[in-house]
Amino acid sequence: NTFNKTDSSETVVELNIGSGPASIISISLSADIDADGDVDFIDFALFAQRWQDDTGNTCSGADLSGDGIVNEDDLEEFILQW
């Protein structure tokens, strides 16, 4: 298995099974708030700073559900990507 980072919000995984052709899957990490290719404590700190923020748009990337507020729905998505 080969893991390649292609940009700040997406990881590409190349799977080689046996001698057949490789399959490529793109994984979007919306919880990667600092856009460094992973979801870690830095992202959690940035997320926590925006807790209950309802300023609209993406709340500096912490509104993972897109409903305009950083709340339990976003925390659930963050945990899934941890």
C-alpha cells in the first residue's frame, strides 16, 4: 500500500492487490483544519477555538457539517476523521 498526500485537504491511497492494476481512492479530510494532511491535536485546538461559533460560512474551517454553527454535529464528524 502506498499513501500519497496530493494537497492540503485530500489524501490519495494507492492499493496494490496481487499482480493486478492498482486502485486509487481519494479521501477528503474536512477536519484537517490547518491543512497539513492529517487530523491531529492542532486541528482539535483550532476546532475548539470555534466551538459554538455561528458567524456563518465555514467558521474558519471548523463547521464540518456546513450548517453555519460549530456544534455536536461537527464534533461527531471530527471524531470520525481522527
